[in-house]
Amino acid sequence: MSHDASDNATTPRIWPQSDGTPVSCRDKLLILQENHEEIQGILRDAFEDAILMGVDEAAMRQILLDVVNNLRSPKV
């Protein structure tokens, strides 16, 4: 399925660090941008597949939110 830029969530203007200051390293910003785009594509594909296979849209949104909410910090 083809998607255009309007399908994508806006990339954050800033990526705040734990102290509130934005990440400013160009290499880090590039990686964050690429990760954001990749995540959008994967989530969109998984969401669309589930809906087309009959999964309730609200339930699938919650399932995806649960995945994010259950991520463990690599700092622990």
C-alpha cells in the first residue's frame, strides 16, 4: 500500500533530554529522525494488517500503546 507524507506523524521539532535541553548533535538527530520514520512505517503496516484481518481498530490501538508502555529502559 502506498503512503504519502500526510500519513506520517510529525517528527518532533526537539528531542528533549532528561534535563529538558534538546539533543543537538547532528548525528544523534539523524538517527532519531530515521528511527521515527522507521517506527511509523512498521506501526502503520501492523495496524493496517490487523484492521484488514478483522481486529477491532480501538483494540489494536490499545495493543500498540501497550507495547510502548511496556518498553523497559536500557538505563535500568
